[in-house]
Amino acid sequence: MKEVMLGLLLWISQNTGMFYDGEGGLPEVKQVDSRQLATLFFKGRIPAYLSPIEVQRMTEHIEALYHPDTKVIYVRKNVDLTSTHGKSTLVHELVHFLQYQRGAERKVSCVNALEKDAYRAQAAYLRHKGEEPTVDGFTIIARSMC
């Protein structure tokens, strides 16, 4: 996985305005089930007022997330990290890794604003590999709103 991560970071460095200089090492990648991913998304506590179906609906589009405190990329178990789509998911989360290394989260009005660069890099990676991006421009704007 280390070689894959380094290759993707090199691609990000060559194709976006972000650069990986080796500082801070590499994030760890852990594959987890949907429930664990939802718990991480809600920062450890899924709100009691949400039914399991509501939680599933809210998190069904979340395939991965980067946890800056632990430097871990959590990926849903059913994502094939050897596929182009799986690697594009890693590109998205590696952009967040680089953003947090640079302190970008302190320069935006909310952390959702960091999503724009991550989704754009993911879309560019998919296009580079001859595949259609999984999200459109409107979705990127909506998910980047504060």
C-alpha cells in the first residue's frame, strides 16, 4: 500500500497545486465497515435521534474519510483499493492529508470548504484514467458549502 500511496501523492503533486515533500510521513489506511465509518463521521457518537436507516442514508455516499489527529484514512470495506475508483477515493483523502499538513483547515470558514479541492483532484484522476468522475460540479459545490 505504501507504494500506491506514494504514487498517488506523486500524481497529486504533478497535477494539482499541492505538493508532497515527504514531511509527516504517510497516512495509514484502514478498511472498516459502514457502521464504523458512520461512527467516525459523527466523531465517535452517532446521534441517538437518528434511526439506523437515517444514518445509512446520510453516510451511504461516504466511502472514506481522513482523520487528521491520527493520520489515518478510513475506507469502507467494500471499496476495492486496487481499482481506479478505489484509488480515486484515496486521491480524495490524500488531498485532505496534504491540506491538514499545510494547516488549510485554519484558513477556511468551515472544514467542508476543503472538499472542493479533494473532489476536483479525484475527478481529474478519474479523467486521467479514462473514467467519468463520480460527482458533478453541482455536487462538489453543495458538499463544499459552509
